Amino acid sequence: MTDMAKEMIYRFVDAINEKDFKALDEVLHDDATFRFPKIDDQVGKKAVIRFFKVMSRKYTELKWMVYEDVFEGDQAVLIWDSTGELRGGGSYENEGVTTFKLKDGKLLFISDYLKRTEMF
């Protein structure tokens, strides 16, 4: 499962970086849950996609740069930096860890752990 997990997770990263919500729909399990600091869990594929659409409106550009990954069966961890430009002006920088769990070859659970959360 590790090769499939790696493919799905990096397709997820590319979809977020490119604001490609169709690709995001293809990699998420119907019962996907996304956990993000300071908000309720986003439960269900539609809710997860809606979250990323809303988030993408805050930025003219937002990019994840993964610099380390760990894959074990149907689970993975990415360690990353992100940078972006806020739509109203200003820049954004953060770093964090995201955990993933897959089911039936799709992303079932995603949880972000961010170093800086004051902007949310």
C-alpha cells in the first residue's frame, strides 16, 4: 500500500498547491475527515473540499513544500514549510506536520499540526 499511499498523498499536495479541487475530489474518501487547529473537524469529502476552497480565497498564492515524509502501510506523515501571499496584502509563512490515513486507496483522515496558529 505504501506506493499507492505516496501517490495519493502527493496528488493531494499538488491539488492544494494548484487549487485543483477536481483532483482533490479524486483523492479524498467519501468519509474523509480533515482536522485543522481552532476549528471543528471537517467531516465528509464535500466539507473538506469546501474548507480548502474557503482557505484558498484568503491567499493569492499558497504553496506547501514538503521536505520530509514517512510512509508506513496506509499511514503517512509529511513535514513541510508553507509560504503565501495574503489577498489583502502581506505574506504568510508557516511550518508543520500533517498526518494521513488511507482507506480503500483514498485519503480518509488528514490532520494538520502547525507551528504558528495566531492567524487562524
